[in-house]
Amino acid sequence: MVSGANDVATQTVVNAINALLGNYETTVDLRVPSLQKQGDDDALAPAIEEMRHGDIGAVIVYGVNPRIRLRGRRRLRDGSENVPLVVAMTDRPDETTEHADIVCPDHHYLEAWADAEPVQGCYSLGQPTIRPLFDTRAAQDSLLKWIGATPDFPSYLRQFWRSEIFSRQRRVGSFDAFWNQALHDGVTEIEPPPAHSTPLPVAQATRADTLRPAIRAIETRQQAARTALGGGRYEVVVHETIALRDGRHANNPWLQELPDPITSLTWGNCAAIAPSVAAALGVANGDVISIATAGAHVDAPVYIQRGQAPGCVALALGYGRTHAGKVGRGVGANAFPFVRLVDGRREYRVLNATLTKTGRREPLALTQLHQALEGRPIVQEISLASLHAQPVAAAHGAELPLSLWDESESAHHGHLWGMSIDLTACTGCSACVVACQAENNVPVVGKDEVLRAREMHWLRIDRYHAGSDDRPQTVFQPMMCQHCNHAPCETVCPVLATVHSSEGLNQQVYNRCIGTRYCANNCPYKVRRFNWFQYANNARFDYTMNDRLEAMVLNPDVVVRSRGVMEKCSLCTQRIQAGKAARDAEHRDVRDGDIRTACQQACPADAIVFGDLNDPHSRIAQLVRDGRSYHVLDELGTRPNVSYLAKVRNPLEGSHS
Amino acid sequence: MIGTTASAPAWDTHLAGPIADDTWLEGDLSARQIADDIARPLENRPTAGWWMCLAASSAALMLGVGMVTYQIAVGIGTWGLNNAVGWAFDITNFVFWIGIGHAGTLISAILLLFRQSWRTSVNRSAEAMTIFAVLCAALFPLIHMGRPWLAFWVMPYPNGARSAVGQLPIAAPVGRLRDQHLPDRLRGVLVPRHDPGLRAAPRSLVRHQAIDLRRPQLRLGRQRGRGRGTRR
């Protein structure tokens, strides 16, 4: 059990529950904590006070943006004005550099040496992949110079690794070998030291004198919340989104255009309210409401979110940046005013908020407007019980309609590339969407074009809600070109710009395409994307392809499409070619797992598997034989090479969810 | 002119009898007066109303030409289409004009089938309407393309790459000639002489193959002593 709250009472109770359930040493591993987020709220408030009193001579800001992150910015401003010297070290201008006395431009992380310890015992090295483009200096080099140390940062880093990390391992004898291996792998793991403390005894975790006050504190707060809510008063909960996090990625066009998995919103944030609240306020999606609390007030467009608690408004952080760069400036509303320091800890929820309709409208750039499956078997589910009894999804091995094609002609004798996507594993995190965009030079089109339903993502995550408005079930389904063996798009192209390869790929030949869009009209999966404009070298689309600096994100193995041509998922054909070239160079067959698509590589849940369907021993061939495997819209007779594994649910007996 | 209309052509007389009948003309008009009445629109200067109508329709045409020019210059995104709605303005107009054309054909055909002797003038306008409506309709498949300057690619001219008549056995051998019988000196100019990809990383080999699809494969096949390198 994980405590999502930043509050001692809740964490004490969660800890006790974990101890009672015996989770320590089974699911809670104290020896390898995640170190990905570190900070000390307790030290922050006194530091600001000291700054206000003029007790601090200089502040060096590195890797954070306190001007946007901290509420009570006035106090911070007062504080920083009493600091004689504020030095900001960052690789890009932001709100903090605006008010710094000295800005020391840092390298971009791809230009710099770095190391990290994301999980205890797991050390990672970052080495420059490119010579610095601008006149910058690594922040670490600056610090070393200022303290008068002689070595530059790369030598310092190497020395640190020799003394601190190399010395703690026994596998490799020579430091040079150890260093080269770590540099090659990018990561090295050191066996964590044996646990110093015995696991937290249940008795200690559930001691009445600590637990009882914690429970009482929670109860008091619940009581306060109950009396504070209702009668037109709401609770505001602010949260990070998967794309922009706290706003640090606000200037990344890929992430601005990444649809939120739940709302499918791009380019902005929204006040998510329950359908009943929307009815009471008389607002629809896109109507701007004013959210006011005692100390803050923010205007944001409404999104009616099924499953949202009726007394609660949710608003994402990371938007409304004033100095984020040309992409992120002024996108959405800044929710940080709602973040308060309570007892020295940051509180991400505020009670006693009032909502008022402003009468303005701000259209929401949503990529999916319909939420129901309407009874169609597109996402298949199977309960755990029935999976044990008869592990076959409803659509598995469905009777195919009559084929008009000569099947012997379309049989594939060499490779038959295919993909399998496990809907049980997919959480909708959308890492695959960004990976695909990066790998395949998929253009970013901006808010206006997303509002016109012209987003270019080759891979999208379809999200469906089912059940009641109060407690909907939600499923995610990654959807891309299904590489049909009887592809409806191929039969209608007047210039044969989309054809079937001998290895089962549905290929798009950009050079041949004249842009009739017949294929997209005929595609039942609606996965084809059209270049409505010239997206590259066009000032109207100043995101990733307009100038030479931006164009450095482009993949040299994939062509940038011109306007007027159709495009879609190619199953990373350039990676398939590379895999086959490796085969040719090494005089062997393509091994299963050699070729991985970008989405597969990015998937943290390993939900996506790519491989050769004609190889009976490949992982994908085994997955396709699984009873959970089915094809979407199989009843149309498209015979896709992409298959899905039905989502397994384990519903409680008698519960409706 | 009056002489030709007064006596019907010989091939038509058995169908409907004489066209000019006393009851068709009221009053005592001379042949010249009749001719003047009929020819007045053609022989007089256009009236102010006519000029206004011409100006209005020319303005509409210019607006259309300007808009389509802008669309071809900027992209089909200037229309309100999207990922799910690939055709709208274009197919609606296409079907509209085809429908107008059908109407003209239908009017003409029905009048012919029912042997209406007075159909000639109606048929002329109806058939003219059909021709111009079909021309208008033909415009839309052309301008709806993402790359209308390549519209001729839908024509089944022989070029070896495409289906229909394109499969004529001319273009492919020419292409092979170019690939195989290119003098070595020229080949060195057009494609790299050596195959760095074979010794370099697979990625480079892929890029190399993108330049010249055929040669590295042949080289591979020769290296390995069998033809598997051509399976691609």
C-alpha cells in the first residue's frame, strides 16, 4: 500500500497497515528505495525566512524553478530581494532566471557528463552525445571552478566513481574495465549493503501512542472537510500530469501535444469536475470557471470527468508558465497558487473553494470525444475466474467472413511481422506515443490543429469508460495501423501508394502518394494520418521541424514527410531493415527479439511484443496462440497482423466494478 | 434564318408534321420582324442588368479561383477536413455537379425518348448544362488531392511501377539497363564505389541500401555464395 499524501498522520497509518499485512520484505523493500524524488520541505520555509531577514548572502539555484513552484511567491520575491546575489544555473531561461542576478547557462543534458542513482545501488552514467552547441559550461564545472578545485568535471566524476563506487564492488578488478563497462551499459548495479535494521516490527508500527493521534488527526480533518464541503464549496486537488510533471517539460512540444490518458486533453489543463457538479453549475466542456479559495483564485476551462468525486475539483500543475520558451509560454492556467505550505509541508489540496461560471469559453483540445464502446467488442475483457475455467476471449478465433482473395497468393513464406499488445499490462501511460513520435519524425501540429482533429500521432491510446458516471471502469487500448493482411486501404489507392509487403507489412510509399485520402476513409481503425500542411520548415508549425536546432530531434533513418501525403505506423520498418542488415552482415537469421519497435522499447509494462509470426518459437507466435489473443474488428475480415490480449479483471464477488 | 425554321428538315416531317403552323404566330408579323425578335439578344449591346449579372458571377468565380489557388499553395488543410472526415467539401461538390449533369442528360434523354418535336432548344441548354456541370465536377477530384500537381499519376500511362497498363514490359527492363549496364565510371559518380555498410554498423548498411538498393544485396549474395541476400 502506498501513501499518496504528503502528511505524517496518513503515512503513519499506511505504515501500520503495511506492517499488519506483512508487506515489509515482500512488497515493501526498505533496502532499495527509489531516490528519484528528493527534497526537504521542512528546510525550505526557514530558508525563505532567513532570506527575508537578510541572513543569506548568496543563493545558487540549480535544477529547480522556485519562482513558479513555490506558493507565496511574494514572500520568495521579498526574500530573494534581500539576498545580494542570486545565481541561476539552468540550460534554458525560465521564471527564475528572469529574476536572477547572474545566469550561468548550463549544458543541455545531452551535452554534459552526469551520473545518477535513481534506485539505491543502481548507478547510472550519462556521457555527452554532442559537442555543446552554444557557449555554455556544465554547472558542475562552474562549481568546481568557484571552489578552486583543479580537475574539470569529467575527471572529478571519474575520480568519484573510482573512490566511491568502484571500491564497493568485487566483480571487476581494474577500474578502467569497470568504468568502460559502466559507460557502455549506461548503468551499473552494486549489491546493496546487508540490511542494518531488522524489519519494522508490527508492534512498533502499530504502537497505540503514535497511531491513535494519527488516526485522530485524520478524523478531525475528515470532519473539517465534511463541514467545509457542500453548499457550493468544493475541495481543490492539484496534481502533476504524466507529460509535463510539475511544468519542467512545458517547453517540450511532444509532451504538450501528448494526450492525457484519462481526459485525452492536449495543450492545456482543465478543471475536472463531476457530471453532477457540471449540471449544478450549468457548464459544459470548455466553459471557463473561476476557482477561488481564501488565498488564491484561478480561471480554468471545465472538463466533465466521469468518476470524479462530486465535492472535488482537480487541476493539473505545470501550466500557465510565463517564461517557459516559445512552446510552453502561456499554455493553460497555473495551479501552483493552490499549493500551500502547511506545517512546513506542501499541501496539494485546498478546502473551501467556490466555483463560479465566468461565461467565457476556452475550447479544450481533446483527441477523443466519445467515451463508450457502444457494446462493440473492441476491447475484450475476461474475468480471472473464467480465465482459469476456460481461457478464451470472446473474439478469439472468431469465424472469419468469406474471403474474396486467393489466400495462397497472399501467404507469406518468409517473415510475417506482427505485434501483440497486452491490455492487462497497459496502463495508458503513453510512453509509447512519445517514443513513436520521436522515432518516426511525427510532426507536432499545435492546439488549433488538434482542435480540428488533425493530430498526427501514429500511435494513439484509446480510452473507454464503462459503467456508471460515479464509478466508471476505464480501459486503455493502444491503437495503430493493424497491418491488415486484407487491408481495406490498399484496394482503394488509385496510385498504389499503399501496398502489402512480402513480409506482411502494410507499406506507405510517400513518393507515390498524391493525397486522395481514399485509404484513410476506408480504414476501419482510423489510424492513417494526413499531412494537411507542410509541417516541416513552416513558421506556422514552429515546434520540432522549423529550424536547424529543432530539427536535431529528427531521426535520420526516417524521412520527413512533405505536405499532401498520407502516413501511418510502419511497424518501425527502419528498425526491421536494420535488423535484417545485421543479419546479412553477420550471416545468420534474424533472432527473435533482435528487432524491437520504438513503442515496444518504451513500454515499461512490456505490454507490446513485436516479432515474426511465421517463426513458431517466437514470443509473438506463442502470444497469438494464447486464448486471450484477439483481433480488433475481426468481423470485417481485415485479418490484422496486430493482435491484442484481452484484459483480465478480477472483480470482487457481488461488486459492480 | 426564318427560311430554315419555316420548313422542317425532311427527316423530321414524318414524326410530327409541319412545325410552322398559323396558330403558332399571333398577329401579322413579317419574316424580318420575327427574325429581329429572335435575334435581338444577340445583335444588341448587353444591358446593364446583363453586366451586373456578369460582374456578380465573375466575382464569384474569382473568389473561387483565389481560394483554390490559396488552397493549392498552402495545403488542403485550408478546408475543414480532419483525420476522420477525409472528404466533405470536395465530395459534396463533386456529387452536386454530377447530379446537375445527370439532370441535363435526363431532360435531354426523356425528350428524345418521347419524340418531342419542340425539344431542340431545351436540349441545347440541357446538354450544355451537362457538359459544363461535368467539367465543374471534374474539378473537385483534381483539387481535393494533397498534391494536385501529380494528378496525372492516376492515369494508366505505362511506367512500370504501377498497375493497369503500367505493367507494360517496357519500363522495367529500361530500369534494369540503367542499374546493370551503367559504365563503372558513371556508377562511381552516382553511387559510392565501395560498400562501407558491409563493414560498418547495420544502420549504415541500411542507409547505403537506400542509395542503391540493388548492389549491396548482389554483393552479399556473391559473398555468401547463395542468393538469399536478394530476399528483401
